[in-house]
Amino acid sequence: MGEDEERRVQKLLVQRLRAMGLEVELLPGGRSAVARLPLRPSPLPTAEGPRYPAEVRFATVGAQHVKCLEPLALFHLPLIAIGGCTRAEGIEDRIRAAWAAQGEATREAARRLETLGARVSWETDGTVPTSPLGGDDPRAAARLLDSERVVLPGCGPLSGLPLARVADRVAPVPADLESAVDFEIAVTTRLEALARQAQRVEARRRTARGVAAAEAREDPARRVPVARRVLLVGPLLGRDERLAAGLRGHGFDPARVRGVDEALAAFAAGTFDLVLADADLGRFEGLELIPTLRELPGVSRLPVVLVDDRARPSRKEAARRVGAAGYLAHPVDAARIAAGLARMAEGTRGRRFSRFPRRLAVRFEDETGGAPAFTTALSRLGMFVQTERESRHHAIERCTLALPEIGTTLRVEAQTLYRVDAAGAREPGLGLRFRGFPDGDERTWVEYLRALSGEPSPPRD
């Protein structure tokens, strides 16, 4: 579906929602809308008692689905199909059905742990059960997705350590647990193993960055390659180690997740240059991921390649209509597709990430004085800094950004992509692409941009 067709579909959907009596706003670009749905006084049950939200705020995703945005507790629900709904009450009924299904899964997980003798409390208005892990950090607690999976905490053993794969943040719950102690041991053992792995990876990365920086200082014109970050999504791609290894051999930095929710969690903590997604994602179609990603703060037209279990002309045409960057069939050969993926990652078909006009103070680490430097534009993967500083093409710069709204600073490593020289009223400056966040806090940057876009932040692990 081309952009003109997307806009036409959204206009028709807006008319349909308004005919139901909803307050609807078409977002800039015309490819999605945000609506407010007043709720009946019937309560939404939670583990901590009934909740009576007055309304739900949701975004349209394509022509047939919506994503709840507010209240925050409903943000955790999956995409909700609204095909066939002719009245606002029909949309509300489907939201309530999704709420009931998710609530039963989390309550069953909580009951299982309580039966083992574990302490369980609830977050996000009684919708997310958590269990403390009893370690040195009292904040460390596992968040239960259901009876078989928990989300590992970012504090405790993993504090300040970025994981190699977003999927590692979710751990299986052993089926043969006999006590709460068994649960704590299983989760803590997993945390400690991931921490040791992350420390080894980070040590290798620091060594590699030091070598690259030394080489760049010896030859400032030397190009330091950027590992393009690619997210592999789905039950097949998510476990395709051969493809991941092949992509690494061609200069990519792959991460693997198994579903839509984990993909969205990955984009809440970082940013990827492109996405490869299975056509079948279980509860979802891979096609649905494309408009869903476009609704993320700071994302414009991120290239998504759909990968089917076998070639299907009808699905290939559907992928083209919704704006997929490509369509492939398993098995996928990294050597064959690497060049094409690299072109997509360069963004030659249009801007992939939104730019936010914002003035933030910038301090380059090797400067103690000189003229002040500040940003004039921000994005998920880079920034433009107004400065008189000289920086050769592809040189590595280390600097600190001041984020006054949240009272913190952010250290980044960035690569100079271009320089703008002063001309008339135009000020000089550098176009920089982020290469890393030395303190492992890329999530802070993503949440800062989310705040600039006016979107609510998802809960932290």
C-alpha cells in the first residue's frame, strides 16, 4: 500500500470512527489517527480491585487494528482487531475481552507463585504481578508475563549492562519448581549468567572501540565502519543462528526476538536500522508490525522486510501494499541479501527517523574551552550539532549531552557523517550518527525522545 492509499484508508477509518461518536484526530502524515473512547461505568477487574477509567485513548494501526495508549495499564494489551465493529460499544467489548484474557493469564501466574510460597505484589494499577528476588538490590523483582515467562529486572546483577539480545530479558519459568526458593534460584542464576556474558561482551567492545579510536587518531581520514543494527523478529528468524552469524560477518549487528511485544520492547530500549520479520508471528501477521513500528516515537519509515515460510504471491502483494521494504522466503542467505540490506540501512529511500528540533548543550570530551556547542536537531540515531569544531569525515567523537528536563547528562560516541561550513547567515556544524552509549543507557535517550513526541513512556523492567 503506497502512502496515498494509506492516507485514503485512514481518512475513511476516521470517518467511520467519528460516525460512532468518537473524538478522533488524524496525526501528521495522515497514516494513523488517535481516538478517545468513553467507557461504560462497568469496572475493569484487577488483582487490586476494580478500576473505573472514564475513557480509553487508542491509535489506529492500519485499517483493522488499534493499539491502546492510555490508561497505562491498557498499554500492555496486544493489538486489537476492530474489523466488523459498527458501534463504539463493539470496540469497547473487544478491549474488555483482551483485558480479561490478559488478566486471567497474569492472575494464574501469580497464583502459581503464591502456591510455592513466593511473595507477589502488583504494579501498574494491579495488572502486572511481580515477585522479589531477595538479592542485594531490594528493587530487583521478576515481572510475570504468564505462568511460563518472566521479565528480568534491569537492576541487580544486570544494572548498567546492555544485553546482547532483547529476547534475553525474558526468561522461562521452570515447570518443576517446588518452592519459592527454587524460583528465586532459577531466576537469579539466569541473571548472573547473563551478567557474566554481558560483561565479557562489553569488555570486548571497549577493547575494539579503543583500537578503532587509536587507528582513527593515527589516520584521521580512516573510515571506521558502522555496524548496522538489524532486528530479526519471529519464531523462525528469532532462532536462526546461521542467519545471525552470516549478518555479523557482513558488518551487521543482529538482535533476535520472537514476537511483536518483544520487538516493541526492543525499540523502547534502543533503535535498529532495519527489521526482518516472519510473515507469521503467532497471534499477529508480520504485516501488522509495519504500521505498528511507524507509530513509535521518532520512527518515520523504517525499512521492514517480510520473510515467509514459502513464496506466496498474494502475501507478497499485501506486503507491498502496506509498505514493506522487501519480501523473501525462508531459508534466507545472508550473503545474498547483505548488499540490499546495507542500502536500506543507509536510508536511500527517504528519512527513516523523525527529527526533533531541540537545543541541548554539548561538551566534547577533549575540549576544555572554546565556543559553546549545542544541538539543533535530534533523532533516534543521531543529531546535528552547531559548532565551530573541526572533525574529519567518519572521525569518532565522544561527547556529553545535557538533558535538563530530566536533570541528567548522557555520554555518547558518535561518528561524523558530514560538516556544514558557515555561509552567510548559516552557522557551521556537524552531522553526527550515534555509534554507542558508553554507560549502556540508550533507553534514556529513547525515553527522552518519547517525551518530546508527547507519548507516554512504557514501564521499565
